[in-house]
Amino acid sequence: MDDAIELTNYLPLSFKTPTEQEYIEFLWDAFETNYSNQKHQFAFLAYHMLTMSFVYFNIWQIMKNRPDDFAKALIGFGSEVEKKILEATSPFSFSFVGESSILRFLKLIECDNSKIGSYAKLVKDRNESAHSNGNIFYNDLRAIDAKIGEVLRVVAEIQSHSKCVVEECYKRFLLESNDPEDREYPDDEDQIREVLIHNNYMSQRDIELCAAFDILAHEEIEMHTNFPGIESLHRTLNKHFISE
């Protein structure tokens, strides 16, 4: 159980709507209840849904930060599906697309076909365990814990590929939010919490990537007329949003 909770670090710290947060909390409750009561197959179903939620949040970040590339990746989808995807108002809007198909968007963060194929296998495993086929696939703790370990390895791998998108998002945030007189919130902490984290569905692992971002390695930042403002934001993020 303790290892499984690691997934929380990859899920958003803040949600756009109470309904989204309630849904994630519901899935966690379903997982923990079934896991504790040795209903491991149902625990896996809930955990898989949490994992796919993580995927949706990552794809949402890609769509918002690389809109041109994202639009090009829609080739092959029907016009109606394409329209729905582009007009999505929530990461959960992607759920109407088949899970194996939505994984294709991970190619935009350099996940190759072999990796996407291994991710799709988790979807296949979920489908098999969800059907009335007379099989109990996870009938002891070792089986479910092994599957959780496999899922977390996939999640960590996708997160590593997401680094480029998270850094692009953070760089844009620093360039657009460095002036307290010309942004949504004058206080650095509030601006980070509401504009960076909340608006971009950022997770704790995303924030760690932002904290490790080298602001001196980018000339556009280093030579900015308000570099002290950028430095202040970056220092505040490291001080107040990174767990000890």
C-alpha cells in the first residue's frame, strides 16, 4: 500500500473544479478499500483509472504548451473526434477517445512505439481483469504489488519524458509573471500557486522539475530586464513548494 501512494506525487496538487478533485478522491478510496479488503482485482481497476488520469493530465499539458504539435498529431482521427479533442475543457474530456489511441499523443514527448506499446499493455491487462472471464488475476498481495510496481515504473518513465513540456511551461511562466505590478497576483506564492500550479494541473513531481530548472542557462531569462523578479519567483518556488 505504501508504495502505491507514490502515485499521488504524479497527480495534480490542485484541480480546476471540485468535481475533478472528488473523482480522484473517489478512485483513491476505491483502491484503498479494495486493497485493504483483499479485493485486489478491483483495487487494480481503480489504480489503473488513477494512472490513466495521470496520462490525461500529461496530455493536457502537451496540448496547452505545444498546441501546434498537438494539432498535427490529430491526423488520423475523424473530424468529429478531432473537434472534440481541440475543444476539450478538462483533461477528463479525453476519456471519450480509446485509451490505447490517446497514448499516441505521448509521441510528442519522444515516447517511441515500443514504449507506447508497453503502456498499452496495461490497458489490455485492465480490460482482461474487468471482464467476466472466470479469472482472478490478482489473488494475493504479491501479484497486486508487482502490478503496482510495473505501473509506477511506467508513470515515472512518462514523467521523465514530460520534463521538456514542464520546463517550457515554467519558462513561459517566469517570463510572463515576473512583474508584480502586471500579473494576476502581486504575491509570488499566490502567483505560483494559482497561475503555475493550478492552471497547469501541476504535480509535485512537476514542481520538482521546475525547481531544478537552471534559470541562468537560458539567455532570454538571464538577460531579461527584470531578472530579479524572475529570480524571486524561482527562489520562492524552491523555498515554499518543495517538500523537505
